[in-house]
Amino acid sequence: MDLRGKTVLLTGASTRLGPHIARRLHREGARFVLSARNEEALTKLVKELGDARVVVADLSRHGEPERLAKEAGEVHVLVSNAGVPASGRQVTFAVNLRAGMVLARELAPAMIERKEGHMVFMASVAGKVPTPGFVVYNATKFGIRGFGLALREELWGTGVGVSVILPTFVSEAGMWAETGLKANPVAAEVRPDQVADAVLTAITKNKAEVDVVRLPLRVSLKVLGEWHRISSWQFSVPRALPARQTRPEIDRRTSARR
């Protein structure tokens, strides 16, 4: 899909990976409906981008995804990027999984009628690798990945593409960066601009999945062919911190930013 003049609905736009994705797609000529809870940060981003408007929404609340889809108007591309840490609370499922599914349901009919559109779901390598201490987060990311891939098959031939983005740990911006921890050297870290480039590639080349990982992990995944083996001896964060300690520590470090 050519993004010039197309309207992109970007959730989670105010902080973390959101602004990086917005700036990258903006350079390709996209216009925006930007959504998040932080109106001040969204307004600042609108001033930077120019051709954009804001719909403030809390996707953890019942009815908010539906309202967002309605107020967004005509949308050519959905980038479902909103996410919260693996706190174990119901909000994790509401934001990381349900919100993207509801937005897809609400926006798909118009895209199908136009025979053009694209939906991008921000998952994670945690949507492929079961990791001790992150079971709730794993569940939401496995879920949104499965939803995206199944929806892609369901919409095949309609002109509407669906993609899933699977980054490893992201430095500089995002939930992992906020913890201040360092990833296992094999898993390594990627930059926000690499994730933003992956979103662009997914849309313009209609990719089913785009893994955003460093070479050592990419090679390991191809050679081993079994993601669960990597989680047990190379990938897992609990190699640095015991699983029972890692989850509360990460929750503590990110809670102030929610």
C-alpha cells in the first residue's frame, strides 16, 4: 500500500514507540488520527506532524475502542500499538488483546467495501517465546499474534492486508526501556526506529509477520526451529533475575508511567 494521503489510526501514539512510528509513516506521506490517554503529549506530536488530529481514549475502559473507531472516521490503516506491561490485571487483556480485536471489527467493513486497507498489530517476540515470569504478557501477545494471522487469512483477496510486528526488547523507548534492565546478549535489544521501519515494511509490502530481532537471535531461531527451547536457555530475562523477582521489579519500575 502507498501511504501518501492515507489516514492512519495509531493507538498508543503519545509515548514509547508511538511517536517513532508516527514520524516514520509521516515521512511516507501518511495523515493521522492519533490516540492515547495523554492529550498533552498527543497535541505536541500533532504540532510536529502537522496533518493529524487527536482522539483521546482509554482503551482499557468498556466501550472506548468502539468510540475511537467511530470518531476516527475514514481510516485506511490501523496501527494497533497500545499496550501495557504484564501486570496480571484485567487491564492487560483489555488493552493488549481486546482493544485491537474490537478496532479491527469496527474498521474492517469500510476497508473491505473500499477494497483497500491494512491493519498492523503490535505483538512481541513474547508472542512466540513462552517466558517464565511473563505468563500474562505472553498470553496477550500470543493472542494478538494469533488473531492477526487468522484475520489475515480471513481477509485474503479482499484488498485488506493484516500484519503482526514482533520486536524483541526495545531500547530507548517502550516498556522494556523503562525498566532500566539489560537484555540477555543473545536476545539483545533493538532500537525504536527499527520497529518503526518494520511497521512501514509490513504495510507497504503486505507482510504477514515482521520479526524485529538482532542477528544472533534470528540465526538461533532459524537453526533451532523451536522457539520454546530458546526461551529456556538463551532468551529469558529470568537468567539475569529469578522469575519470581523479575515480574514485581518490572511492574514497580513501569507503574509510574502508566
